[in-house]
Amino acid sequence: MPTYIYKAVTSSGIIVKNRVEAGSKQNLLRSLKENNLMPITIEQVAYSAKKKKSKKKNIKDIEEILKNANTTQINTKKTSSVKEKINMYLSKTEKVTSRDLVIFTQNFYLLKKANFNNIHALRTIMESTENHTFKGVLEDILAGVEAGENMYTTMEYYEDIFPFIYINMIKVGELSGSLTSSLEQAVRYLDSTEALNKKIRGILIPNIIQFVLLLVMLFVGTIVAIPAIQNVYDEVGTQDTLPAITLWFQSVVNNLVRFWYIPLIIVLVAVASIIFYINTPKGKYKFDYFKYKMPVFGQLIFTLDFSRLMKGMLLNLENGMRIQESIEVSKNIIKNYLMLSIIETSLSNILVGDSWIEPFEKSGLAKPMITEMLKIGMQTDLTEMMNKLVEYLEIDIDNIMEKVMKVLPQVVYAIVGVVLIFFVVVVLVPCIQVYMGDFLFSAAGV
């Protein structure tokens, strides 16, 4: 059941505040008025989202507050059955997976396509939702829709469940009156994202495991095997020595083990500094600039963002919005500061009568083909040309993905290969020398 924090005034002028559970805002408002409380504010608490504010101390429960205020007590909670208690416990522990979100979006799109209204569609989906946490989220969304709010306003409470881009896709659809088309885009976005993640995981996870195992073997071999080999050399009195690189790496590892806190502090300070800098406006802008310029993935990230922007604009244009309004609404899909700065420049150009396409062209990020198609669209039919542009961008994204999938394994294999070669030189070569027994000739003076 949704949780709300309300502030209200009693009939004697005392302000009370409490956190209660209620079926919806309307039910809570009705309960407050029936108990002679005039609501000031009612804020919905995210069902399973991360709490942003710490819980205040010394807040009494509602019965005690109303007793002191000489008003009628409100009983918003009822005795729960065993089944309800079990469901409530599961709702607090069960996580919402990406698959839950995909199934919800697909079902919601199909129902909207069958001319279901939002309330009917949400109720239908809730009945078949097995995840208790997600069912509670849908209850909150339904309560908001029944109160006349847009769906995206409630989704913003659950940023840990609904991705930022997903929320803004729904927002564009609701504000432009084309929610069905937005849901279709969201389905494609989730499917493509999941497919991309599977491909990347299929390449990275096995190689990361191999990389970690090699590092473990390298350090364990240096700490355990190398000293054992050195003891054999010392006992037989040979003049042979271990390879110079082995002795150097052994010294490095020994110092790391002895003064482990120094590199740990350096790493923590470096990571904290980077995170702090990235969270500043200047750092965020430079980090987002790096995302678009980085090798291998940079062009893909920009094309994905630009494609989402064009799809959002296309939805708005098809629903009769002007270009300026279309860009203004669609920019909420984008989170990258560099792209947002280009969009703001584009909007400023429209206000002074200049081309809104020029900032994208001057950025050097958009391909000439993209900007030329937009220019031709401005001279002919922009909506029709943007449809063709979206198709072109999808093909371009597929081509870039193929290139990334070819380059990424090579990069990963190269890194693993370097570690493997280093492991052979540092650890295996001394082991082979001991196995061959050449050091015994030196020990015997031969």
C-alpha cells in the first residue's frame, strides 16, 4: 500500500505531521477531513526507492499526536492477515528486474494499441504481476493516474526502477499525446539495451574472470613460488640467480604487502576526487564530452543520444508541435551535458531567427549526412525527412555496433594476453629453470 507523509492543521490550530499508509491520496484526504484535519501538504513516499532524507527522530505516532491535540483519532491501518503480512515482507525484499520492466512495457503497449485507457491497462497488468515490489509501484502509478496526474510524475519517484531515458520517453509521449508510439519506442529501447548488454557481458565476463585469475596466480606465484625457488638456490649454493624482472616484481609485491595501506589510501583518494569532480557542473560537462570522444564507444553513445532526440522530436512534430516546442520537450530525454548545451544553443538560434541545425553541425559530432538531411527537411517536409533520418540512424547504429563487437574482443584479448605473458616471464620461467636443473651445474662448480 502506498505510503504518504502529510502535514495538516487541527481544528484548534495545531500543526501535525505523520507518515501513514493509504490506498491513494484521495482516500487520505477524505480520512483527514473526516477527522477535522485540514491538509497542508501530502507527499508520496517511494514504495521501494532509495530514501534521500534520513528519518527524523522523536516523531510520535498519529494516535499520540491527535490525543494531545484533543481531536478524533485516525485509524488508517487495519489488522493484516497472515497472507498480507507475507506479501508485505516479500514486497520489501523482492527486487524489480529489467525483465519485469520489459514485460510491463510490452503488455502496456499492446493494451494501449487495443484502445485501453491508462487506468484500465494498469489494472489489467497489475492482476498478472507476480513481483510484489513492482505491483506496489504500479499501485502508486495507478493512484496518481486516477487523481489526474501523468504516469511519468509517479515514475520519477522510482529512479532505481525506471531508467532516466525511459521516464522521459513516457513523458514525451504523454505530453505530446502519443503514448502508444512512445511505448513502442520504449519496448525497442529496452530490447536493444538488453541485447547489447548480453553481447557485452558475453565478451567481458569470461575475459574479466580470466584476467582476475591470472592476476591472482601472478601474485600468489610471486609470494609463494618465487621464495621457494630462491630457497632451493640458496640451499644448493648455486651462483645462478632468478631473472631480473622476477626479482623486481617480487620486490614490488613485497612492498605492497608490507605497506598495503599506502596504495589503498592513494586509490581511495583518487577515486573520491574523480567522483567529486565529475559531480560538479564543469566536471560533468568534461566527462560527458569524453563520452562522445572516447575511442570505440564514443561515436555509438552520441548516435544513440541523437537518435533518441530525433525520435522524440518526430513524435512531437507528428502531433502538431512547432519545432521549438518539439525540441524543448524532447531535450528531457537527454542526460548528457554536452548534448544539452548543443540543444540550448539550437533553441537560442530559433529565438534570434538562425538555423537550429547549425549547432549540431558546428559541434563536429554529427555526421554531414545527418545535418544535410535535416536541412533538406527544413526546405521540404521536415516530418517525412525525419522519418527517413530515424531509419538511417538505426542502420548507422547497427553498423557501429558491428564494428564495436569486432574491436572489443581484440582489446580485451590484448589486455589478457599481456598479463599472461607477464605471468609466464615472472613465474613460469623460474619454475621451468628449477625443473630443468641447470642451476645444479653451477652449484657443483661445473
